[in-house]
Amino acid sequence: MMDDLFGSELVEAANSDKELPQEARQSMIFKMTANSVLDIVMESLSPEVAEEVVSCINHYLAMGLVNRKFSVDVYKELSNALDKVEQGNDESDEDFSDRLDKMADEWWDLPQPLLGKRSPRDSLHEELLRYGLDD
């Protein structure tokens, strides 16, 4: 459906510049396609929801870049850290869940050896800043 809607136009636009090397054309087609898809998504949402979606997409992409940069899965590392926490004998399930939530929130600000001793939050922020997407 998207190909029928704008695919041939994107390829035609990229191929119209004969001085552009083939690799640059392919990159241009990819970027134009990604931008077109994101435009469709954003235009289909209300403004307040669209802003939240943009933030989530930016953070998702930043997380992927952090994971690749450090050859790690940040969410898996968080899960592994929380899996080591044991419920206290006198601790209710609700209190244990609350404690895990608090620990997870705090974990994002703790320096992590797998991230070059940066906190996960700082690592994400660095990637966002690198692309001019500070939150």
C-alpha cells in the first residue's frame, strides 16, 4: 500500500539526480521512506499523542544505538539485576513489587560497567544529543 502511495515517487526523485552516486541514492530513498512513514504515523495522531509517540520513538532508537555501541541489551541487564533481588520473608507481594519498581527507577541512574561506567540514562541522553534530540 505504501509502495503504491509513494514508493515510485521516492525512487524517481532519488534517481532524478544523475550526479548523485548510487550509494547516496539508496541512502536517500531509505531516509525519504522512513520520513514518509513517520509523517503518516504522526499525522494520524492527535497533537498531544503525537508528541509522546515522537519521544518514545526517539528513545527506542537511542536505546538501539546504545545497545549496539556497547554490545549490550540494556533492558536485559536491568532484568538480570532485578532477577537477583529476593523478596523478604515479611515483605508482602505489593511491597516487593514497589521495591522492585523503585530499584528499577534508581538503576537507570547508576553507572554500569557495560556502558563504560555511564548510567543508562546518561548513555541514552548522549545518543539523543548526538542527533540534536535532547529531551
